[in-house]
Amino acid sequence: MVRPAAFGFNEETSADNRFQQKISTLTHHKIQQTVLKEFDGFVEAMLRKGIEVIIIDDTADPPKTDAIFPNNWFLTLPGGSLSVFPMFAPSRRPEKRDDILQKLNNEFEVSRFTDWSELEAEGFFLEGTGSMVMDHDNKIIYACLSQRTHLSAIEKFSQINDYRAISFEAADKNGKAIYHTNVMLCIGKEFAVIGDECFTDEMEWIAVSQLLRSTGHEIIPISHKQISAFAGNMLQVRNYKEEQFLVMSKTAYDSLNKKQRSQLQEYNELIPVNIPTIETIGGGSARCMMAEIFLERKIMNRK
């Protein structure tokens, strides 16, 4: 997780991220103070459950309004793969930091490193686990296509990492393309939270739902209204005891009905975190703030 130094409203990304909203009543200083409090509270909530969190401080120069969302520019995979991705918005590309990559390489076993940034020059984009929701156990990638998620980039990434890519079209309640898959889909080991109303092609929905069921996932549908409350933007994590938790914002948690909460609690304890300012201004929620580390730690030689 990246502790922000210059959090703010990004005009460029707001063109297709309809979750973003300005809060004109707050000064930049007050926004930064509030966001740091929300960030630290989020981290503390996970630490209390024994979940390891690696915190990286954002650098102040250049200012990066969205550095708090690291999952869009890099990801790791079981087996040692580390990848960097082509970002749609030029204003977000400075988030890619060599020192973070070097820290990962120094502390963890990295067997393959791939930087896909050169695709930016060709206009092909793939924004990490914003664009791709991944079922690692079955090596399947689910992705809704948008200007931030190009089919050719998904296919190249899937091929080199030996995953199967499942792409589809999805739209919000106003018929606008869903910009990131992880706002409408969360996949845990035995369940999938999914915005079934977002599918624009019924055959694609049938194919995706059948595949999820055939790979052992209970489907938990969420509505457009719940998606607007970030109910699709959740992440399943484990602590040092291998206990499973589902992290989501309090906004998302409050939008779920009793049945949905009960279904999710069958598989993991729920951790709702209070991040309303981050969600409103940044347009991203709990899942976007976490970049999972699937790499094995290096065994350091001790004298």
C-alpha cells in the first residue's frame, strides 16, 4: 500500500471514472489530512487481524494524485512473476517507481520481470488488477473491455503467464462502459461478487457465470446501485495464520443486504474500512488501494 503525499482530484481520469467527485468545501490541506487518517485507519484494521502490510511512502515530487492506488501499475503472480503495466492517463505514469520494484526484487524471489509500458506509445492499455480480476487457482483472467483495458494487451499478458483470458463488454446504469473490471467483480476462493446487470451481451453473461460456477464459485450478484457504492471493489486476503478475510469499504459494506453479508461470511470474515474521502475524490475503493504480493520472501544469510 502506498501512503499518499499529494492526494487529489484527477481531472484527466475523471473523464471515464464516474466514481470521482470533487469536494469543493475542503481545502487541499484538509483533504490530505483526512485521507492520511483514512489510510492509516485502513492499515491498522488489517494489522489488528494479523494481515501483513508493506507500506511505501509516496514521493512528493512529482505530485501524484492517484499514487494511493498501486494495483493499477504493477502486479505479482504466484511463481515469481512481476509485471509493470501501460497506463491510460499520462498523469498516472509517474506512479511507476523503480525504487519500489527494486525493493520487491531485493526482498522477494522474482523469477520473471516484464514491463509492458512500451504499449503506451501504441495506445494499448492494461491497468493491472483494475483491468484484470484474476482467479489464480484456475489461472483465469476476467476482464471487461474499455479504453483502459485492451483485448490485445490482455491476450499478450495471458499468453506469457499461461493464463486463460475471458473478456466481455460491461456498462453502468447509464450505458457507459465500465472502466475497470474490479468495480463490478470480486473473486474469492469459493465465491464471486459480480454485477450481473452490467453485462451488455446475455450470452457473455451466461458464459462467465457458467465458468465461475464450474470452477467452484458461488455467485453473489450485486446491483448497479451497489456497484456505485463500491460493493464490487473488494479483495480477499489472508493473515499469517492462513485465515481468510474480505476487505471492503464501509460504504460497500453498508450497501450489502443481510443475505449478501451472510453469504460472504460463510467464506471469510468481513473487514469494512472507513475511506469515504478517498472513494469520493479518488474514485477508487479498498481493493484499488492494495497490490497483492504473491512472491516468496528471500531467505537472508545471517552471519
